[in-house]
Amino acid sequence: MPIVKIGIEIGGLARWLYSELRAAGLYAVCIDPRRLRGVTKTMPIKTDRNDARAIAQVMRVGWYTVVHIKGDLSQELRMLLNKSQNASDQADRYRE
């Protein structure tokens, strides 16, 4: 069975994984975890394997909301701005 669509729950590394999967020519979407919570609440035990099954199920039936992923340039600019802000905050602390 060929891979048609890859669903990734949005999280810390999901943005980078999404970019790499798309660069490899695969159709990947990041899904909103709030919609996924309704499906995982019914599971007696929450494990990574059960989470993967829940993601596969919502992908099959279409019960997901796609989360927009910013481009690489936007992510890099945000990272630089955050680092600049952190450096400024640290400098302010040392001046006090």
C-alpha cells in the first residue's frame, strides 16, 4: 500500500520534520492536537503507539484540522529575533 498522506501532530520538532518530508516529495500535513484530543480521550492507556493509531484514524476519516506551517525563512527570522530578545534581556539584567 503506497503512502498517500502523512499526518504529524504539531509539536516541537514537527515543523522541521514536515519540511524534510515535503522536501523528499511526500505529502505531509500537520494536524491540530486539540481535535486529536477527542479521539485519544477514549483510549484507556495513552502511549506513542496509541497516539500513532489515533492520528492514522483521524487521517483516514478526515477528522482533523490542518495547521499552517510557516516557511523556513520565517522560522529562521523568528529564531533570530528570539535570540536577540534573550540577549537584550540578559544585558538588561547585568546592568541592574
